[in-house]
Amino acid sequence: MTSTQSSQSSQPKISNGMAAVNGQKQTFWMPEIASYFVAGGAAGAASRTVVSPLERLKIIQQVQPRTSDGQYKGVWRSLVRMWQEEGFKGFMRGNGINCLRIVPYSAVQFTTYEQLKKWFTAYGTTELDTPKRLASGALAGITSVCATYPLDLVRSRLSIATASIPLQTEQALPSSSVMAVSGAKQALSSAYHTSSSSLTQTISKRAELTVVGMTLKVMREEGGIPGLYRGLVTTAVGVAPYVGINFATYEALRGVMTPPGKNNVVRKLACGALAGSISQTLTYPFDVLRRKMQVTGMAHGGLGYHYNGAFDALGSIIRTEGLRGLYRGLWPNLLKVAPSIATSFFVYELVKELLVTP
């Protein structure tokens, strides 16, 4: 059952229930909303855990200096290197905070999307067309981002905190970043090596490699609570079209690829994989900018750049790396997005049906 079909099938029940017993409106609504919330949370946790190593590799490739030696290059080689340097913990680094973030994020997103679809169609009295799906998805994406952004920023910091990313040289940096690099080099000149064990011992304190520790570090060094929202606007601008396209494409594909009688698991997973790949490719530059903005304030990350805002970051990337810089890490990200979104939609619909079906 698609989310569109589910929405359409449930709308007459809502209308009839409200008309028959208006006083029981709240009783009828709450279990349905709870099912969206629980199913969305389960979908988010399952989808992120499946692709945790690729998620971390994507973040590392997005933020590592382009001109430095020792880069993480190639998906397989980078995963092997990550395993050799950090073991299984390296694959799962940041996944705990990612799941902690993605459960409420996904729950809020799916619940908001389902409710907005009903609102835009006046609870089934008007047609649910593509523009309404796009608007519902975009608003759901913005809502979920605003609700969970600090967790996303901390997760990004944890993902790169122990990765052996070399310092970027001053020659490769824009002039606005040279002073930041000089200070970082003075602090890290004797400690920065390609060995992640050395990096962990000399740069990051053990207490800072936890969710609470990294959160306190960001607040202490980057201006308090506002530091936890660095890059929020860029993220919201990128997430809105991504989520809107993702939901609209998925429901459109479900209508074509899963007609009655051919509604099997493989087709459902294929719809999710294609929808995720299409939406991510179209909006990927926003994701790169988001990561750059999230890590630009790290005083001891060794990344060697500092931006004054999203437009400064965009201009600097294009100036130093060209348009290709806006798509760094796209390939491992697509490898991640396809199974991730496929798992997310599949688990969401599965859990929702289990909770809603009497």
C-alpha cells in the first residue's frame, strides 16, 4: 500500500467518524498520528544503520582538503582504510548520534508529510496532485530539520573527529582562511599525522568523542547555543526541495511500478532507491555546503578553512575547486542513498500497516 493510497483510503473514515461522533474526534486522530510517528522513527533508524560506513565516508570526502596528501579516495579503498585504522567502531562512528537524530527527524518528517497531505486536500475533498505533494514534502523537511539540527551538527563533528584528514596548505586556501590555517598549524604542527590513533590521542580528548562532550565543546568554543545551529539556513534550503522531490517521486513511481497484483517487496524497494537517487543528485550541492558550514568552526579539526556564510562558502568552493567541488562525495553518497531510502520507505509502510491494520 502506498502512502498516497493509505491517505486516500483513510480519508473517508476520518470524515465519517467525525460526522457520526464529533465528540470522539481526538480519540480517532491520536492512534493514527502515533502510528505515523512510530513508523517514521523505525524507518529512520533502520535506514541509517544499514549504510553507516558510507554515511561517514561521504562526510569525510565532503570536508577533506582537495589539495592535501592522504585523502580518502575511492569508496572501497577508503572503507578498507577506515577498517584498518579504526576497526568496526570506525564504521559506526557517529551512528549512535545519527540514530538519535534520525529517529525524531524521520518521525517528524513522515508525520508532518501525512498530515499536510490531508490538510492540502481538505481531508480528501480535493485531488492530491504533484505540486501539493512537493509542498507537503518541502514543509515536512523544513520542520524536521529545525527540530533536530543540533544533533545533525554534532554527528558531523563526531564523524570527522578521528578521521586522518591532513591539513590543507595555505596556498590552496582563499585569503580569508590563511590566518585560521596558521593558527591551526601552530597548535597541531607536531601532532598532525595520518595515523588516526595518533590523531585521537593528540587532537581530540576522549571525552570530546561523545555526544555530550562534542556538544559542550561546540558551545564552549563557538558562541554557545547559536554554534549548534551553524548552517541551519543552508540546510533548510537544501532539505526542502530534497524531501519534496523524494516524496513526490516515490509516490509517482509507486503508481507506475507497483500496480495491483505486482505490489511485491522488490518493486517497493526499487521505487525507494530510484526516488532517493534522483532527489539526492538534484540537491547534492546543498548537502556539500551544509557539511562545510557545520565543520568550518572546528578549532582543532585540521581542515584548514573558515567561511563567513553560505555564499562565501559557495564562492570559495567554486573558485578553488570548480563546479566539481559541489559534487564531491556524490558517488559514495548515491551508494548510500539508494539502500537507505529504499529501506526507509519499506520499513515505514510495513510498520504503519502493522499498527493501523485492525
